[in-house]
Amino acid sequence: MRFSSCLLGSFLVVVVFSVAHGDPLVPALNIFGDSVVDVGNNNNLYTLVKANFAPYGRDFVSHSPTGRFCNGKLATDFTAEFLGFTSYPPAYLSLEATGKNLLTGANFASASSGYYDSTSQLYLNMVGSAKAKSIFSGAIHLLSAGSSDFIQNYYINPLLYRVYSPDQFSDILIGSYSTFRFMLQKSGPRKNLYGLGARRIGVTGLPPTGCLPAAITLFGLGSSQCVERLNKDAISFNKKINSTSQSLQKKLPGLKLVVFDIYQPLLDMVTKPADNGFSESRRACCGTGTVETSLLCNAGSPGTCSNATDYVFWDGFHPSEAANKVLASDLLSQESPSSRKAMLTTLLSE
């Protein structure tokens, strides 16, 4: 859905005025989630799941790998640009995440739980309690998770799929989401994101997981079409996260919580690639385009495409920079089904 002309006009006046004066629309942007929004935290973790080598990052500003699971920018990078930031939230585990660099936010994706609490304390130490509260409460906090829980855990783990139905497993994830347990620190006084003062939170639902190239390869039984049962699970999860978010909004005073639909925009790119400027939506750019990701997507992978802008997917699980740009544009213009008000406007409103 798109902005109405009047709303878009008035909103752009604010955006242009703020950005022209060098002021971001919010004091900080914090990112939480999985590899879809990881900008390099896994570079500093003991894990094989990394993207700090070629050809990852080949189309990024620096033309070098950063740890992003993409050939270039992520959807959250485009979002940061739109909000007026001149740099992207640094990976919290990186060397750049120090001092004043953290005053405009940080990226915690793939990091261990609880790091944001340390950041909140850092705000407190550096700029005083009143200013720290203003930064954290005024910041936009974006959460993007769930795909890995299903694709890289539930569907391939017999200890899970033999015990829980997809519906039961999604209930477990929703339980964690409803209390923000996945962001609690490991020790000390436990506070969730809301308890730390966050009031502007944007959450993305699941994408059409059955349309990811690797999912088609692993679960498609030889078909080249999207795996419908996986997509149905994603739709069911998204309905739950929407209803749960509505309940949280009513229960927690001052909370501005919106759920961005990533399912339909990505499905449109997959099923109608030409309408969105793409020529390939079933196969990814890296390697054979069927399953490669992380270590399997490397400089020696045979068949890697030369022009990723033609592809919806960069590797077996992650969108290309071109697709991320389309997704970011769509997410920033989505309206609330109930109020018909742009959801980004809701997050930016006082």
C-alpha cells in the first residue's frame, strides 16, 4: 500500500527539511535480528556462519565484504539513509562500535542477547541519565527475526519437528516475542527492550520462506516452485505476530509498535520479477543459485552471476541489494490496515 498524496506530501516536507539541515528524523536506530539484518556481528563470533569474505560485499559502498549476507546494502541500510543518518548503525561487536559512534544506534543482529542493555548503560555513562533516556526512548528499534528459526532450525531438526507441529513451534516463538525474551541479558537485573525505555518498535513478519532458493532446493521435492507448506506456516506466524503486537500495544503504555509486511512485497518480486525490474527470481546470484550461502558462497563458487541487480536473491537465503532497496521502499510506505496511517509516521510521531 502507498501513502495518500496529501500524507506523502506533508511527510516529505518534514523529511526534506530535517535531512537538509543534517538532522536524522530520530536520535538513534537500533537493529535486532538474524542474518537478514546482520552487518558484521558474526565476524567476531565463534561460528561458521559468516559473510566476511568475497564475493559478499562486492557491490557495497566499499566494494569489500563487511559481514553483511548480501552483495551490497541491506534493507535496514536503506532505512537508515531514508531517516537521515549519514552512516549505518555499526555492528555492536565491531571495533567501530565505541564511544560516540553508538550514540546514533547500533546493530545487534546475530549477537548474543543482552548487548543492548550494555548500550543503554553506555548512553547513561556518556551523556547523563536524562539524555540517555531521550536517545533510547526516541530511537527507532527494528526487529527482524524468525526465518532462521524455521528454515535453519525447525524444519531440519527432528528433535523439534517430531515434537512440535509448525503451529506449536510458532507459538513458542510468539511467546518469546511477546515478552521480548530473546533480547534479555544473560545475567544481572533482567530488563526487556520496553523495560529499557524503548517506545518506538518496528517488527517485520516472516517472508515467503517457501520461495527462498535454498528452501525450494531442500524442501521442494524436485520442484522449482515455492514450497506452499512453508509459505502457509509463514502466513500463520505473521497472523499471530500481528495479533500479539496489537495486544502489546494496548497493554504497554506509550508503546508505538508496528508490524511491517515483508511477505507480500517479496512474494511479488518472486512471482512477478519483471514488474519489479528483475529477470531472475528462482535462482540466486551466488554459485549455482540453489543452496549456496555463507561458506558455500565464496570466491570459488562456480556460476556466480556478474550482475546481481537482475536477481531477487543474492544467495540461497538472502535478497540482493536491488531487492533490499525495493523492500525498504515498500516497507517505508506501508499503511496500518486499521488506521490507514503510514506505519513509519506512527513510529516518528510524538
